Amino acid sequence: MTKKPFLFASVVVGLAVLLGAGKMMKQSSFQVYSNDIKPHQMLNKAQVYNAGGCTGLGDNISPQLAWANAPEGTKSFAIICHDPDAPHATGWYHWLVVNIPADISEIAADAKINNALETITDFKQNAYGGACPPVGHGIHHYNFSVYALDCEKLDVAPNTSPVEVEKLVQQHALAQATLTGLYERK
């Protein structure tokens, strides 16, 4: 008798995993591209920070990004650039853009999108902040993720913490596509 509920639960969990896997396969066609970032290659000087300890190293220009094959039901997009290798509990958030209209599929380098909102980064700015890892800390990964969302607008303020913004983005994400660039300061 005690084995039947366990077996039933295992079958339900197994079906949920299989159904979820099918959903992920449909979303896998969502992709992000860039003329400025080559996958798993060093970032260009243009995408490196130009302030604080990195003054004079880069141009602090947000990269050109384009995305394609958003899933059905997409009502808006979000962009998050995050460095998981930063020596902080939550990594380092370099760029957060939400409420990008569903009819937009590209952002030019150093551009803003009308009606979109750039929320505060770990640089305490509402704008792109380029790569600037600590000297001698090794290669850092800069994940430029575009999310297809199931809502037109996220209810966030310009000063909403990056962690909270990412949490809301993930709650509404239908799909995610990520392009990773690298950078190191020796």
C-alpha cells in the first residue's frame, strides 16, 4: 500500500518532466545574435567599462543585439547582461532593459529603445556598464540574455534592484536566448 502513492507520484513527476522537455524543445529556436559579440570570444574594447578602475580601457558602449524566433504569445522582451564570475554573492549586473515592445527584434549599439526601461545596474546607473573584472581574477563570462516575456510590461521602477528585476523577468519568461562574451584584466 505504501508503494502505490510513491509510484503514482513518480509517474506524475516523470510526465511533468517529459512535458516540460517538449516545451523546452519548442523554445530552443529562440536565438540572439550580435555584430559586436562573438560567442565565447573576448569582448571588443567598445564593450569594456570606462570609469573607476577601468578608466581609459574601453568605450562603455552597449552592443548591438538582434533576436529571432520568439515563441508564440510573446508580448515583450527583456535584456539582462550578467557576470556570474564577479566576486559578489549575486555576480554583477551590467545591463537590464525591460518592457521592450514585442515588435522590436534588434537594438543598435549604444542605442535606447523607445518605451523600454533601463533599470539600475550594480554600477548604480540606469544604463549599460561594460566589462571591468578585478585585475588578475581570470576570465569572466558576460552573459547577454534576451528573454521573451508573456506580459507587455513588468511593474518595476528604475531603481528596482537587479536581482528583483531578474526574478520578475524569469517568472514571465517564455524563452531565453544567451550570447556569452569573455573579458579578463591581467
